[in-house]
Amino acid sequence: MHCLSSGKTSTPVWVDQWPLVKEKREAAEVLTQEQLNLGHLKPSTSPWNTPIFVIKKKTGKWRLLQDLRAVNRVIFPMGTLQPGLPSPSAIPLNFQMLVLDLKDCFFTISLAPGDGEHFAFSLPSTNLQEPYYRYEWTVLPQGMVNTGEILNQLNGFNPFNSLKYSFWIFLVLIIGLILMYVMFACSCKKFNNQLNSSKAQLHFLHLKNIGGDVGGSPAVRGRVPS
């Protein structure tokens, strides 16, 4: 997937990596190795560089992030494909509600050859004891200005999306989430989408984790579209 336009600059963007304390540097090293093993990263000699950092999630696990603001300034942004959350009135009446979180959904989209060098970063060494290790993404990076729009566009072509035309299922697509209002549970394993079971929700009354709560009151619930 091409996600860049070279019209804004022909000069590589380089922002130096800032120092990381020992705990965070070790966490970044572990997370980087995980992504290398998955094929989401590869060694790089790119003239581009933006800094990385890690944050600790509520679960206690670390999350690897990259500050792509300097790169985003030289990328032409795509127009929004879904301006806002779907209206709760579109939810069919008397359907159970199921929220499925696609695990690392950005990483299911491969970058076009040559695009990855723009998202290169450096893994710092302890006390500058050795040269930094350099890597670049082979998949869509989080934090890139067009990541959400690209994901939304490809979600529309996902084979899983064809289920929305069945009479027993109603899908609402949001970045990284698939909301299903179903009469029975479905499996999407055969469509090569990994689900984050820790965030799955099956409720009769309300849902969270979609930028707000969706209530189950008939007053705000719609009917199955004909």
C-alpha cells in the first residue's frame, strides 16, 4: 500500500533519537525484537529518522511508539473517509451487540517497496557503548497521518465486510474495531484477522471502547434496515 507523496520534499527528514532511561530502553529493545520476529521491521540504512519512545499501558505491558510528526509534515494528507462515529440510531433493535477489536490491525497492511525508509528509527545503545541499531517498518506504522484513512479504506474491501449484506448481521466499521449486532456469534478466523479477546464485549445494554458509550435503550436503537 502506497501511503506517501514525494511532492512536499525531496530532502530526507532526520530527527535525532533522544536518550531513553534504562528501563525504557530495555523495553524498546524487547518490543523491537518482537516486531523483527514478526517481519514488521527490517534493518535499515535509510537517511530518514524519527525518534521512538515507549509508554506503559494499564496492563503493565509496554507499547512502542514513534514520533512521526516531522514526517507527517511532508506527507500530503488524504481526505477523511468516515467523518465521525456512526449514529447510535443505526443500531438494529433487539440485536445483541458485539465489539471485536482487531489486534494490531495497522500491522496487517504491508507498505509498498520504498515507503518503509521514510519511517526508519534508531534504537539507542546504553551510554553510547555501540552504534545505534537502525530499523524501518515494512507495515503501516501507527502515528502516520494517513494510517487511519488507509485502514478505513481497506476495511471496506475486507472479505469479512461482505457479511454485512446477510439478513442476520449488521456491521459498523470504525478504525480498528468491528461492531457486530448479531443474532448469534460469528468467527472471523478464516479471514486472517486476529481478535483481541481482552477487549471483546458482548452486551445487551451498552458498549464502551468506541469513543463513548452506546446505549441499549429502544429510544436510541434503530430497526434492521430493509
